Amino acid sequence: MELGIAGRTAIICAGSKGLGRGCALALAGEGVHVIIAARGAEALEAPAATIREAGGQATTIQADVTTDAGRAALLAACAEPDILVTNAGGPPPGEFSQFSLDDWRRAVEANMITPIALIGATIQGMMGRGFGRIINITSYSVKMPIASLELSNGARAGLTGAVAALARRSAPHNVTINNLLPGPFDTDRIRGNWARAAEVSGRSLDEVARDSVRSIPARRLGTTEEFGATCAFLCSTHAGFITGQNILLDGGAYPGTM
Ligand code: NAP
């Protein structure tokens, strides 16, 4: 399927690895010029090199997107994106009783305020130009709370509520906002979570990993290619009638009928 977005520009936050990288590669594969941000310079160059080798266009911005300075650097490189994919590292796991208010402030800053700031800085321009696609990478924790990830449950639910009405208000201008809710995907993040769970429970890493995969109806982790392809479709011209949605990609893990 021709997605109709060749020649567009996209900001991909936290795009050097994992789910963000999957989105960057998929969009670049559709002829989109991707501006990829992450903190680590070395890892940033890997997806950019892959994209350029395949004949695509990639620009890298070394920036911490959770800071004002990092977002300013990113927007200085691309003030008028057609596509914005918001993403950042997820908050650490832990116990509600042990989180400090500063832990909560950091989670809200990274996973709620940061996307809101980037959307605020770019959506008027998108509406004025008559095209825009905004994808927030959130988590299945929005639909189904994860006991050890209360910081994530809270901050991401806040973002989801914050953009729900805006997604309707921007729709007449062909600007859509949708949230992608990853379940368990094969990235560094999930492997780190498994390692911490093994440490806390005293079980082996293999056992934790096996039980985790067994709990997914698809009996496997999602791939970053699958995630990127979904993102690219939602950014396409064909997806202009889809807005304000929370789309689960979880191999069937969410147990509800709807
Ligand atoms: P990942 O493989 O660990 O990759 C994280 C990426 O984000 C890296 O490119 C990292 O690069 C970048 N990053 C982290 N903090 C950043 C910051 N402050 N500024 C700019 N870039 C930053 O993680 P992932 O699995 O793709 O997860 C992406 C998001 O989805 C996270 O919020 C995660 O909690 C959420 N999620 C993931 C899963 C899953 O199964 N993988 C499930 C549910 C939710 P640098 O470190 O170099 O900056």
C-alpha cells in the first residue's frame, strides 16, 4: 500500500533504539525525512546510517527530550514537522509507598509534560498547513494498570486525558492524534524490567522471561518492525479518519472484550 507521505518530515523522539527506532525506520522507508532525537550520540547514528544506506533521509539530534533545552534543540532543527512521534524512556518500577514526590514529578515531566510541550509547539502549524499526524507512544498500562509501574500508569493516563479533546478539535484540519499502547515488545526496556524482576524475586532471568512470554496469548514478544509499521500506517493519508484512539499492540494480553 502506498502510504502517501513521501516527502513529509517527522520528528521521532527517543528514536535511537527500541520502539522509537522502529517508527523511524518504518517512516523513513515510506520516504519521510526523519529527525531522530536521543541522548546517546553513538546509538543515534546507527538507525540514521541504516536509513541513509537504504537511500532515505535522516537527521540526528542529540537531546534529552524531557528538558526544555533538549526540546528547544529539537524544534530548532525542525520547527514545522508534518509528523510528531512523542516518546521517552519509561519511569522506573517500584512500590507506591517508596516513590518520592520527585519520582512522580520526573515521571510526569517525561511521559506527560514532554509530549504536551511538543504537541503545543507544533500543532498550530500542522493545522495551518492542513496536514498533521501525532503519535504518542504510551503503554498498555493506560488500559490495564501494571502493579510495579505505578509511575507509568499515572503519567501516561494523564497524557491520554490531556490530548483526548484536542484530537477532536484538530480533526477538521486533517491533524490527527492517536496513542499507541505497546504491550510487551522485544527491546532493551523489557529485558531491563525482566532483570529487575529476577533480582527482586530471586528467580532466574530465564524463568521470568519464560513466564512473561507465556502470559501473552500470542506467546511471543512484539517486534519493533510491527510497531513501526502500525505507526507508519497511522501517519499515512489513509488514516485521516482515525483520531483520538488508544491502540493496543499487545499480542492479546489485555483481557477485556473491548
Ligand atoms: P528502549 O528500547 O530502552 O529505548 C529507549 C529509547 O529512548 C532509546 O533510544 C533512548 O536513547 C531513548 N531515550 C530515553 N530517554 C530519553 C530522553 N530523556 N530523551 C531522548 N531520548 C531518550 O525502550 P522501548 O522499549 O523502546 O520503550 C519506549 C517507551 O515505550 C518507553 O517509555 C517504555 O516505557 C514504553 N513501553 C515499552 C514497552 C516494551 O515492551 N518495550 C511496553 C510498554 C511501554 P538514549 O538513552 O540514548 O537517550
